Amino acid sequence: MDPLDDLAGRLPRGTVTTDAEILRDRAIDSWALALLRRVRGDDLPVPAAVVFPARTEEVAAVLAWACEARVAVIPRGGGSGVCGGATADVGSIVLDLSRMNHVVSVDPVSRVVQAEAGVRGDQLEDALATHGLTVGHYPQSIVSSTVGGWIAASSAGQASTGFGAIEDVLLGCTAVLPPGAILRCRPVPRSAAGPDLRRLLVGSEGTLAVVTEATLACRARPPGWDWLVFGFPSFAALAGGLRDAVRAETGAAVIRGYDEADAQLNFAALGHAGGCVGMLGFPAGPGEPAVGNALAARQEQARDVLRRAGSSGPLDASYGEHWWQHRHDAVDTYARIMGPDRAFGPGVIVDTFEVAGLWSDVPGLHAGIRDALAAHAQAVLCHLSHLYSSGSSLYFTFLISGMDDQDAAARYLAAWDDAVRSCAAAGGTLTHHHGVGRLKAAYLTGELGEAGVDVLKKIKMALDPQQIMNPGVLLP
């Protein structure tokens, strides 16, 4: 029997497809280099089939078949990843979880939500809004990324400074291990029952298991946001001011800081006169810790902190409102530049490089990576988007313009190589929330050391001895 016929026979009719257009569409994710290769007409690998399971048990049947047939399995959520984490190999199958898109239950007493892995972020928030709740996980790709993808890539949302990243709200999950065993981690606020298996799956990028359901913690949904915005004369002053603002615990859930180039791009429409920009977003409304007089007091505390840090003065709250209204625009802009529209013409690549480091390393990370990228790119921007008491992420956007697509691709890879080396030299981590995928796998030994990579390989071999789960991703 043909192996694909055997697979189709184990699943409900219509679960397995070999339609050429679907195979092509699911062959890559949103990695800039893969998009460039597609749009310039390269002959990209396509999977043998795409499978659309609707239940955890169907995922288990697929992994059982894949182990028997020795076929690689590429788990896929919304395809929004930008590091090649969902890239098909010839002969592989893509396990598309988009039909597992149900919000299973909402527990308003415990403030938790149980959702299938294929639920998109906007669908999840719409379902919770009727209960006055939110997970508070707002990635820029919220309308295209999924709950399972958040877990797989170790995602962080734009309000992570106040609301936490995905590992902070993940209470429990269900996952399928090869060759079809179902792992259920019960939803509890904390457990000391051995190493946390939930955390083993966070950031595993489909190389160990397929997450099929998750239970996430919720909070009261803020009816609005109050914004406090200040200018800064330099990046060093900006970083110092926002560091102090985080430590002051003023109740701001969103804290962002833009270097001069990024500030000009984002706020030119408001007549921005130059310099760096720092903004704090305070959830405002019933159920929030900073409301009424308390909110005013906390905002005044934040103003004092920013003034003492060397701010060049307050800016209008419209900066924050403008960002909130346009915070997802970059996703569409990226698609227009890197997709078939080629909005900036051929030979152009735009991408992002998000890193993180301790506060003492942040200035060096900013200067070093900016210079490394600028040696190959025509534009380099940076903002601080996820801040902690001990350090921050730095989110770089860069645009490369080559003589043609081949030249642009070569410049792109050279830019990545130099930027990763600069990041390591300055003491940073090469990814804060986008994951590793295929793009960064070769650099993982430099990040974790030989011993660290060896630990991951041993875990991989123990859970996936036939090496069918997303080969080529994460591990070098």
C-alpha cells in the first residue's frame, strides 16, 4: 500500500491532501529568505502531503504512522514564524493545526482559558472579551499566530513587561510525542512534581512533540490605556530611564523605547522633532491595580523617574495612542515588501533581529549590532520592547538593498553572521522571542556551548529516536 494511502485510511476523509497549491503554500513560513527565494522563482522543496487534524487523537495517529513510515513531520500553526521553523523537506508531511481552532472553555472563576493549538490570537481575544477577560499576550502577529505557535517559539507579547510572556501564562497543556503517546500536563498555577514538563515544550519548536491544547491564565480586560511619553537625547539615557521605570514598579504594562532612527520612522506622522522616545502604557479601568487617584500617583512617580534619568522632556500622549492603533502595521508592510507585490522592488530584503541582555550590556549590544548590520544594510532601526528589572530585549529592523536578489541574499546572510557574532561578543542572547528555526540553528553551539547542545540532543534522541520531528530546526 502507498504510505500516503495508509495514512489517509487512518484519518477522517479530507484530512490528508496532496493538492499542489496547498503543498506550495504550506512549504514555508514567513522567513524573509524563504519568501525571497519563492518570489524570485527558486525551486523550493514541497512536502509530500499536508495533514489537517481536528483532534489530539488524530495527531497521535499521524505521529504513529510517521514513525512507522520514517517520514519527517513539520508542525505548522499560522505560518507567521520568521526564522524558518516551519519549512518543509522533500518527502515530509506538514501537520497543519489550523482546524484545531476551538476555544474549549473559559473558567471565569479561575480566570483561565482552554484552547486548541490552532486558535489564532485574535480569535482567542474575541472569545475572552465576552467574559471581560484577556490573556494579555499581544504579539505583533496576533492576527496570524496561534496558541501552539506561541508555545513552540517561546513567544512574548507587546505587554510582556506587565503581563508576562507565554511561559508566565501557560498553566497546562496537551502534547503528542512520537510515536503517538499523549502527554497531559494538568493546569495548575505551580507544581513541584519534578522538572516542569511544560517548560520543556516552550521553545522546542516542534522538534520534540506537537502541542495540541493549552490552558492559559487570564486577567481582567483593560477597557483602555493611559500613555506617558518622554523624549531622550541619547540611547544611553533612554535605556537608563526605562530601566529605572521598570524597577519603580509603577504599574505600566507596556514599556517601549525607540532609538532615534526608529522613533523617526514610527512617529514622523506626528511631527516628531528628533531624538529617542520612551513610552509607558498603563492599563486603565476597573480591576486594574492603577486606577483613579492611584493611577495618577503612579504616573507622577514614573514622570519623576524619567526626569531624573535625563529625559529631554514630556511628549504628547498621542505618541502612545498612535502606536497602539498602528502596532500591527509592520506585519502588512513586511508582507508587501517580501511578498509577490515586491513593494520596494527586487533586490530588497527586510528582516528583524531580536536579542536580549543585561542592562550593563544593553548599550554595547545596541552599538555593536547596529554597526554590524549597518555594514551590510541601508537602514537599521532599534527599539526596546520587552523590559525586565535585570535587562531588556533589543529589537532591530534592517533593510538590505542589493544589486539583485542573489546579491541581496548574500548580503543578508553576511549581515546575520556579523550581527550574531557581535551579539555574542557583547554578552547577549541571539533570540528573545522569535525562536531559532533554521536561520539560527548553526549558531546555537555558540549560544549554549557544546555541553548545552549535547543536553538538547540527548533529550531529542530520548523523545524522538527516529528523528522525524521537524528535522533541521533548532539543533545545529
